[in-house]
Amino acid sequence: MSIVERDVTVPGELRERVRQQEAELERLREQLRLWEEAFGAVPAREALFSTSSGIDVEPLYTPADRMSEEAYTEALGVPGQYPFTRGPYATMYRTRLWTMRQFAGFATAEDTNQRYKYLLDEGTTGLSVAFDFPTLMGYDSDHPRSLGEVGVCGVAVSSLADMETLFDGIPLDQVSVSMTINGPAIILFCFYIVAAERQGVGPEQLRGTVQNDILKEYQAQHAWVFPPEPALRCIVDMFEWCAEHAPKYNPISISGYHIREAGATAVQELAFTLRNGFEYVERGIARGLDVDTFAPRLSFFFDVHNDFFEEIAKFRAARRIWARFMREKYGATNPESWRLRTHAQTAGVSLTAQQPENNIVRVAYQAMAAVLGGTQSLHTNSMDETLALPTEKTVRIALRTQQILAYESGVPNTIDPLAGSYYLESLTDRLEIEALDLFRRIDELGGVVPGIETGFFQGEIAESARRQQIEVESSQRVVVGVNEFTEGSEEVAIDTLKIDASVEERQRQRMVDLRAARNDTDVARALDELERSCTEGDNVMPGILDCARAGCTLYEIRHAMEKTFGNYKEPVFF
């Protein structure tokens, strides 16, 4: 008995519409029956027909895999409107292309400054700072633990003077700057604020992002300084200060990138990143902040890996989940609080040392996935980054990849062009369901911090990394040039960037000169005042800014804070 036969009260026009839909569905069932016969008559090729997250991919998707029309409308809407599945802005790339960033930093601030000017001349529309390992860990370049690492994998910034040099001749009121820094993020941000001051640029004029996502450090990347609770306090201090003084600046970039690079699946990256974001929201609310005063400036950073459609679906699911939770759970009333904005970077972990030229192709389609997914900002990796820091030539190729995508491909011409794809919409729904299940498991543990303390996140990521490595080593999952089509894999004939040993000596001398030129009384006073604010529970931003102005170094400021906050040592979980 049909719907129409069961409900004789349905108006005639509607009854006819339902009959047509049922007839269409019956025709589809018959077509599928015939297709299944034809499909089943031929053996499938041996391959892993699943996404990188282990989600089985059906051989065919049809309207039968789509939700009801009403649910579909509710789940999609239109670009720029709740739930933002189709994009955070109504106009997307029709009025403004995404920001083209290139992650760059090496040797000294002078060296990197020249690279930034080169990138800007070549058409980069935003800068992204890569710091060296000592800076990432809060050590000065002349600290004993910095020996041999200064300027090797990023730029060395140990003081305000270095930050000023880094942006010398680059107007900070005109260029958006992203800084990838976590444990000592609040200190580097203060160096940046004061460097802008010295240019005559107030904090209210600054645009950009500081990564500042400490939760993913405990989960995946391990570049921390303080234990979780004081580290989270510093982040909320930045939320509070930026809401008042730097309203255009994003005080945090909640990063799934490093979770994914550590071995997580797309589902885990989606779930862990968003759940971390909600933890920051909860911390801000617990401080007494109105959610709509800080949530609009929260930003996100996602990896773009090899599975083309899963990556596009991930961006769409992320926006929908964020919007719903912010409106329904956290009570945000400002649509800007519901609007998830993203920076994306092509997958560093997907780059291969074997046949490195192949990486150009990988980066190109990863970049296309990011744009089709609706990113606001994009960094494309250089083909040689698995071998060394990129050269000017390979950086230019990576940038040109974005420019070709923007100006030649036609992809940005219409908004969310893949919407309505039976496969894509089904995959978006599946990613959302899987992410919500992980939310439930995290909540059962008591939240993000208890999950970190018990090793839940670390264990989940490690197991995923193990499974993916087995798939590659067994050739279940093909990596061209690594486990299949390996002819020429031993031939690496490209120039790589080499960091001269003199870089460390030059940087150490800068530290000597800095300490000789500053006023020691002012330094001591500023550090003492900062220590007091840490102990008494004040917002630490003003104290760190004063330290920066007085000429205190990165490690000196870290050490003053560490006296109260302590330092973090990860427990052994497995």
C-alpha cells in the first residue's frame, strides 16, 4: 500500500506529486537491479575500496543514498547561511579568492625577511612564519639546549629585536601574518604586537593568526612548555585581551593539521580538532567571557590529504558540526560565532623523498580539494620539503600551483560546485556521524584534558598511524614511487637548501649585543612584575608586553612564567 493509499486526506496535487516520486523510485530500483547484474558479472580489481579513514566506498551512489528533501535542505542550506555546509560566506571566491600563504622561515630573521619579500613580490597574499625548534620550545638561540638547531628548520626569534628584523620593510597593517607557534605562543605574539607598535601600527589594525593550540600538542606534536591548565589559562588570557585590543586578529588557530600529520585519519582529525575547539569555548565561558565576544575570532587549520572526496567532505562536515554546536549547545547568538573559518595546508606527510617531482602532482590535487572544500586560506607544500627546507624555485612552483588553480582551472567560478553529489553528500553525513561518535567517547572520559591525561588521543592516533603504515608496507594502499612504480626512486637530482653553520654564531652574537644594549634594571622589574601576575591570577598579556618592550628574551620570559606554572612532562602511556 502506497503513502497515497494510506492517507486519503492528502490534497490531490500532493497525492500526484507523491505518486510521481514513488514511480521514479521504482524506476530507479529497476535500473539498479540491472546495474547490479552487470556489475556483479565482472570481477572487481584488487584494491582497497575505502577512504583513508577506513570508511567503505560503495561502487555507486544514487538518490537512494540521499536523505529526505527536508533533511537535505536543513543539512545544506545555502553558502553563508546556517549551517554553513556550503561555505562560510555567501560570495566565497566570486568576490575574493582565498589567501595564498607560503609557510616560510629559515636561518636568521634577516634571511627570512628576504624570503618574505620575495614571496610577496611573486604574488603571495599572506605570510606564515615557520620558527626553528629552539623557538618552538621557548629557548633562546644561545641556550645550551639550542646547540646545533638554531635556524635549521625555521627562523630563530629570541627577542623583540629579531621580530622587528623579521618584518623590516613589511607593513604589518597591510599584510596578514600567521605564526605557527604553540607552547610559547603568547610570548611570540607579544613580540609581534610590540614590533607592530614600533612600525606605528596599533593592535586594532593587525590581521592574522597565531596557532596557539596547545591541546593538539599534548595529543600529537609535543611542542609544549607549561602543563595543560596554566597553558589553557594563557590562551583564554589572549582571547580576553584580543577581544578588546586586537578585534581583527585570530588569537588561536585550532589545528587538525598536526593531528593528521601524526597519523590520524580524516575522521579523527575532524573530531579531535572540533572537540578541542569546543574545549576552548568552554574555557572562555568559564572565565566569564560572553561567547560572542571571542568565538567569532576562533579559526581552524586543517590538513588536506590524498583522498580527494573525503577531504572535501571533511571541510563541509566541520562547518556544519561547528555551527550546530555553537548555536544549540553553547548559546551563541551572533552568526559570526557559528561561522567556522579555515586555513588549509597540503599534507606534508604525503610527500615522498622518492621521486620528489611526483609531489607537485600530489600538492596540486590536494590544493584543489581544499578549494572545493571552501577554505579561506591555503598553503601549498614544496616538492622538496621531505628532503630539506624549500628553495626559492620550489616555493615558486608551489605558489604557482595555487595561482593556476585560481586563475586557470575554473574551480573558483561557482560556489560549492560539488554540492548535490550523491557520493559527496553521503560521505559528508558519514564523517559527521563518525565524529559525533568520537565526541561521545571523549565526553565519557570526562573531556579533552582527562583524555590527554589518560593517553586516549595519543593511543588512537598511534593505532591509526600503525594501520596506515601496514597498508603501505603491504602494498594494500599504493604510494607511487614508494611501493609501486619505483623505477628512478633512487635518483634525487634536485638542489636543496642548506643552512650554513655560521647562522648559529651570528644569532648568538645578536643575543650578546642585545644584552649589552638593554637596561638591566628595566628587565628585572618587568620580569618580576610578570611573575607576580602569574602568581596572583592576573591576565598575563600586559606583563609579557612590558617584558618585550624592556628587551627581555624569549627564554627569560618563559622562565619567569615557569616559576609559577611549572613545566610539562608527558606520562608514559604505551
